[in-house]
Amino acid sequence: MVAGCIALAAIPALYVLGYRSFYLLIGGCLVAVITFALAMKADFRAWQIRQGRIGAVRDYFNDRLPSNMQILSKDD
């Protein structure tokens, strides 16, 4: 997560320093997205280890998100 935040913060900082490039903007955004995804994957795997079972992604989000943001499903 920290690397993703640094990648996002670097984009405007580099722009202010004079590095104005479309490729820098797109590359910085891609680096941020990839690092956030890797951080989420690592947290999910750590959650599974703590649970001692192979849980679904839905269970992970229901456990990790605040109660007012839980994923709701329709009852059959």
C-alpha cells in the first residue's frame, strides 16, 4: 500500500519539478494500480492464513470492510 501511495504522490511531484510526460502519467498510474493489487493480494493471503482455512474473497471483504460497507447479497 505504501508503494502505491508513493507512486501516486510522485506523479504531481514530478510534474511540478518539470517532468511533463504522458508516458510518466500513464506509467505512474499503472505502477500504483499494480502495487495496490499486490498489497490486496498479500493481505488476502495473510487473512486466509490467520483464518486457518481457504476463505472466499466475499468472506474476506465482509470481514475486512466496516459494517456499513459490507457486501450484501440477495436471499434466495
